[in-house]
Amino acid sequence: MLDLLRYPFMRNALITGSIVAVLAGAIGYFIVARSLTFAAHAIPNIGFAGAAGAVLTGILPVYGFFAFALAAAVGIGLVGKRARERDIVVAVLMTFALGLGFLFLSLYAGYAQRVYGILFGSILGISVGNVVVTGVAAAVAMGLLLAIYRPLLFCTVDPQAAAARGLPVATISALFLSVAALAISLSAQVMGALLVFTLMVGPAATANRLTRRPGRAILTAALLGLAYVWLGIGAAAISGRLPVSFMVSAIAFAVYLPVRIWARPRRRPGSASMSPRGAGAPDAPAEEEGCSAS
């Protein structure tokens, strides 16, 4: 592994992967706690249509990807109020966007290698410029998340009480989903749109089985994501044939499975006193109208 660090492309990959892993761990905690894992899977697939449309119009694919991912995140937050209703809306949006993406690709006369790179990931091809852009965007996303952390946590743990206290739940939810779209767009450079929720969901799901405290869960998810990325990149580079996305997803699955089997499930809201300062967050929060779904 130390020998591999002599190569600039490996250093770029590890730095970028580390940045994305930490951000994905923080965002992923709320995605899992708010039962938005299907949305986390759908948003990058919808972003694929934006990337394909950007290539067709001569724009960088990452810009189109982020524009469509952001629009999808806000749309999901505004339309879906309950889990069942939200999943139906997400499924309809995702299938339409995938069809739209394939239409854009069929109209494009060239070879859309950059779009396929976003679909499947190209972490070993990241340049210094990509590292800088990723770092700046991640800092902005993390700053936004910290700014809304306490009300967002309150909204996640006890949505009814948050609404009763007059918190702007719609605004908070829209901001969180916008931050999530930015994080997903960053993660797509590492994992690809088809496997992006590996970093968004895998570490956070494992962390939520290990601790009830939100702060500890976020820290654990970030550390797990870092370990997955470093081990995945190292194993893929040493093998010379296995893709990084496969290695990271395989490691995430291998860690989550025994934790899922042996770790004691976290208690739901109402079984213990919870608040933004409280002991922890739910394994699956109540599906109430308002901030839990939006």
C-alpha cells in the first residue's frame, strides 16, 4: 500500500475517496434514520439522465448530473408525505428519468465515455482539479449540514414535536435533500451512480446497529466509510483487475451482515427519552407527515 502511494493517481483517489466517505457518513446517517434509502438509490439514477443530457448539449456531465439530482431531491421532498406515497413517486420519477437518459444517449452521435464513467465510477482517473472541486463542494455541503444539524435531528427523532414547536420543517427538509443531492453527486465520481448508495447507506446502516447516539453513529459511519474506501482502492489496485466499486460494496456487505445478525436492534422513538441532545436516534423513525418524509 505504501508503494502505491508513490503514484499521483493513487493519492488523488485516496484523498477524494476519503472526502466523500466522511461526507457520505454524515449524510447517510440521516438518510437511514429518515427511511430515505430508496430515494438515495433513485436520485443518482435520475442524475444519470442529467449527465446524458449534458453530454448531448456539450456541457460537463457532472453539472447535468447535479442539476437533475437536485431537482429530484427537492421533488421527492415536496411530493411524498408518507413512505408508501413517497416510494411510488420516486419509482415513477426514476423510471421516467432512466428512459429520458437512454433517449439522450441514443441521440448523441459520439461515444459518451464520460457518462459511463459517472454510471460506473472512475476513481482511479481523478485529477488534482477534481480533488480540489470535490473538497470545496464537500466543505460547502458539510457546512450546510452543520447549520441545520440540531433542527434536522429533532425533526428526524420526533417529527410531531418539531412541527408543534413551529420549526420550518419543509425548509429544513428541502435543505437536507439538497445537501444529500450534492453528496450523491460527489459520491458518483467515486462509486458510480449505480452503486453510489454503498457509501451513503452501508456504513450508516452498520453504525445505526452499533450505537444509539447520533454523534457516535455519524462518526462511526464516517470511519467505516474511510476504511471501506482505503481497503477497496488498495485491494483493487493490487489485484489489477477488480473494480473499486465492487471491492467497496463487497467490504460494506461483509461488515454489515454479521453486525445485522448479532447486534441488538436500536429502540424506536417512545421507548426512551429522545431529543436533539438525547441519547440516540431511531432505527426506523415514525412515518408521520411533515419532516420524516419530506
